[in-house]
Amino acid sequence: MKQSFKSRFHMLIIILFAIIAVEALLLLFSISGAQQVSDLATDMQSIIIIFVFAIFVYLIVLYNYIPYRVHKALREVRAKIDEISNGNYYIDFDSSLYDQDEDVQSLILALQKMLGIIIRFDQAKADKIFEHHQRINQLIGLLPQCVVITGINGDVIYCNEVFRKLYPTISEMSNLNELIFKENFNRQLFDTILNSLRYGNNLADVVIQDENSVRTVKIDGSIIRNRKGVGTGAVFTLDFNK
């Protein structure tokens, strides 16, 4: 197994100290074996020049190696984090690529643990949303009134079975703005709904009378708004009295 980056860095520092120690030993050796002061000065000058140059070159290599090594070690980790930030939580981590560096491996293991928690949370949230959706659909299906849920632009998002029986041509693929009715009663009914969507007004006990019969419909509706207060859709109930 290869050494971690921390171990490599410690090794590089030890090598630097070893170079300095060799320089010191050579200086001591030259001092102890010198016969003349001029020879001693020449030997010490040569040793100092050589080792200063060697240490200078080594420090330049060290100065460039550390950022390169850090960038290389974290390059793929950064790419994985970018994928996670873009919403991709199902990332395949190849452990064989990271087991040679214990520091990077610990970071990868932390990322894997975090992704596991995020995935479980998203799954639990999706299950809850689906469960609530099913409950709402079942509740709406039990109502005797016609129920239609629309987007703010008139798209039909949901309608219950009672509504489908009265208006079989309208489905979740329909837009109320595109519907054409022969009867004036139906035109008034859906014009009332569209005006509510257009102006963002709630409807309460709005009654429409059929001119050709005793049929009436009472419309109640509530605009759905987002957190900024902007209307995004509406829920309408139609209570027919034939």
C-alpha cells in the first residue's frame, strides 16, 4: 500500500533535515581534519555553496510538489462533489482507486456515508409524498361533488370520477382554455373557473343557473399559491343540482 499524503510530506521533511545533517557532518569533518586555515576556509566555502544550492533546489521541488500532490489527490473527489451538487446521488465509488491514500479514503468514506443518508432521506420523503398523494386522491374520490384541480394556465391536473362521468372529454391532458361547449350553461361554468384563475380570485358559493332547465351548479374554488404568494393553480368543487 502506498503512503498517504501526510506520510509523504513527513518523509520529505525528514529528507530535508537529513541533507542539513549531512552538511553539518561534512563541516565538522572538514574542521577536524583541516591542517591550515586557508584550506579550511576553502573546504567550508565549497561545502556551504554546494549544500545551499542543493537545499534551494530541493525547496523549489518541494514547493511545487505539495500543491501538485494535493490537486492530484483531490481532483476526483472534487469531481464527485460536483456531481453530488448537481443532484446525482447515485455515484459509483471505486474503492480500489482510493485505498492507496488513507487521507483521501477517509474523505471518500465520509462522502459515501453522507450520500447514504441523503438517499434514505429522499426515499422516505418520496414515500411520504406518494402516501399523502394517495390519501388525497382517495378522499377526493369519495366526495359526491365534482372536483377539478388545475394549473394557473388552465391545465387540468386532476379530476375525480364524478367529474369525468359528467365531462368524459376532459382529462388530465386537457386545458380549459381550449374547450368548446355548445351549451351556454357549460360555457358560463368554465368561464367562471377561468376568470378565477386569470384574476387569482377565490370562489365561494357561486351559483350558475341553466336557462333551459332547473339545473344549477354551485362553484367553490380556492387559488393555490406558492411561498411568495404567486398563484400556481386552483382547486374547484362543482355541486350540481339537477
